[in-house]
Amino acid sequence: MMAFIAKLVVKPEKAAEFEALQIKLKQLTHAHEPDTLVYDLIRHRDAPNTYVVYSSFKDQAAFDAHMASSFHDELVPPILDCLAEEMDLQFFDVLGA
């Protein structure tokens, strides 16, 4: 299994749009990608414009399928337009799975 964690700092005036787009991406991911095991959006309690996306995948092929999906291609550009700074994206191997 593999996972990624993405830290995203959003422009305050774009927070509602960002959340709506990310929630739509999460819903479509869970509906159409059985090998995407987790796709969660979380918001920092003390820094409300800071979010983390945590996602885990059965394998590299599942991640590649996620990245190639039509809804990913549709939703990610407007998500990135909401950011106040560059996304911090890190990849991990899930141990003991």
C-alpha cells in the first residue's frame, strides 16, 4: 500500500469553494475507485485556512488510476487556484498492511 499527505494553505476568500471542490473529489473518488482506500480532507483547528488531504491506495496502479481519472483532471485545476501557497505533497509506504 501507498499513501500521500498533502498540506494545502487556502486563500481565505476561496475556502468555501476549495472545500466544495475537495468534497466532490472525495465523493467521486470513493464512488469510482475501489482501490483508493482512504481519501480524507481535514481542516486545521487553529489555522482554518490550512487543510490536509490524506489518501491511501491499494498499490501504485490504484494511485495512477486516481491521477488519470477524468474527474481528477476536472477538479484539481480549480482546487489549485484556491491555494495561497504551493502544496506540500509527500508520499509514503504504508507498513503492516
